[in-house]
Amino acid sequence: MSDAPRAEATVALAAEPAGPWRLAWRRLRRNRAALFALGVLTILTVIALGAPLWAPYDYARQFQGAERVPPGWSGEVRDAANGDMRASRHWLGTDDNGRDTLSRIVYGARVSLLVGILATLVSLVLGVAVGLVAGFHGGWLDAALMRVTDTVYAFPSVLLAVAITAVFDRPSLWVVFLALGLVGWTGIARLVRSQVLTVKTLDYITAARAMGAGSARILVRHVLPNCLGPIVVAGTLALGGNILGEAGLSFLGLGVQEPYPSWGGMLANARQNYQYYWWLAVFPGAAIVITVLAFNLFGDGLRDALDPRARR
């Protein structure tokens, strides 16, 4: 008899419906492409965080006599720092200055992921704030904010990012993520506004107003949590775009400056001799493609998982 209440409680817990985030995780686990992309992104994050541990050499270290050697080369070289002769192996070859390509790609992952994350955070803060206020209050405030959004959206994103970086005397990592963040918020603002226009007409919003809740409380406690799904998906997809944008700015010489490595900067350095030294362009280009593709695949899987109409 003592086991009957326990059995009833177990049945009740089993019958309790799962929350939306738990259901989304179940759907995401069935998406093999998204899980593979998540694994790739996890590995890239570990590599970026532990770059000094994984890189064979320092990113700025030069080896005299080993300039532009092909992948897998090994031999005796002279260290430019102290002039000593020592054996070295370069799994992905070296660049024009005798710097190890693998080490520079590993350190470049820090730049790409950091810029992607920071620029996306800036875009999310601006886009979510504009979308929430415009969609919830409506009227002239909605019209004014959306006209500003349309004006920024009308500019070519690359040209606007170049104009922002040109304002500063010396491009740097912080200038790049700020420029990309100020460019990429318009799509997020439109998305959030469309979600708010739907959510604010629901019954629980009317009930909150009837109970005397203010606009700020309703926005933060009721409207924003019900828009988190699309916001998370938009942020994940924006990460890949910002990484690609950082590579483009660095390729134009407006991103991270030498000697610190950037995948886009490595491509720019390789554009003169890539016909003869293919590894100078192939490996950093492959790193960009793999990273952006992983973010896009994971974002697509996350979008399908958070869609309540997704097939179970």
C-alpha cells in the first residue's frame, strides 16, 4: 500500500507536459546536421580559448630559411628571434615571413569567434530594444523607429561598416566588432517587432494590464520571454555573418592589424602568390567556410527545433 502514492506520483510526473525548451532540445537532438555543427563549434571554441596550448609555435615567430614551405615540411631552420638553428615541422606550411600557418589559424580563431560574439551582442541589444519599443507602443514612435531602421538597412552593409571603421585613426578588434554590430541590428529589430505585434494582443498581456502592471514590467516579464526563441535563432545565424564580415574587413586592411593573425588578413596576404603557394589561401579560407557553415547549420536546426509547428 505504501508504494501506491509513489507510483501515482511517478505517473503524474510522466504525464506532465514538457516545457517548450525541453521539447526544442528533443527535436534538436534528432537533427544530426545541427548536432554535428554544434560539435564543430564546440571544438573551435576549445581551440580558440586554448590557442597557446594547441598552436605549435607563437603566431609571430619567424623561421629564416623556411619561408613559404609547403604543408608537412620539416627541417633545420634558423629562429629569427635568437639566431639559433633548430628542427621544426610545419603541418600547414608557412607564409612569406616564415610564420607557421597552423599556429596563425589557431590564433585567428580567437579573433573570428570573439568578433562574431561581440558584434552579435551589440546587434541583439540594439535590435531587441528597437523592436520591443516599436512593436509594443506603436503609433508615431513605431513609425519613427522603423524609418530609422529602414534608412540604416538601405545602406550596403559592407560600405557602412567600412565607413564606420574609417572614422577611427587605427582599425582594431574593438572597432571591427562595433562597426559590425552597428550594421547588423536592423533585421533583428524587424523580427522582434513582428513578434511583439502578435504577442501583445494575447490574453495574458491584457490580464497583466488589468492588474496594473506598467509597460516596462510587461515588456520585460511577459513580452520578451515569449520572443526569446526567434531572438536566439537570429543571433545564432548572425554569428556566422559577423565572422564573414570580420574576414571581409580584415581582407580590405580595415580589421585586425599585423602581426596578430586574422583569417581575412591571411587571405589578403596570400592574394599575390596563391597561384604558386596554394596553402596560403586554402587553409584560412577553409577555416572561414567551416565556421560559417557550422553556425548556419546549427542556426537552421535551432530554428526548426524552436518552431512549435515542427513535426514531432
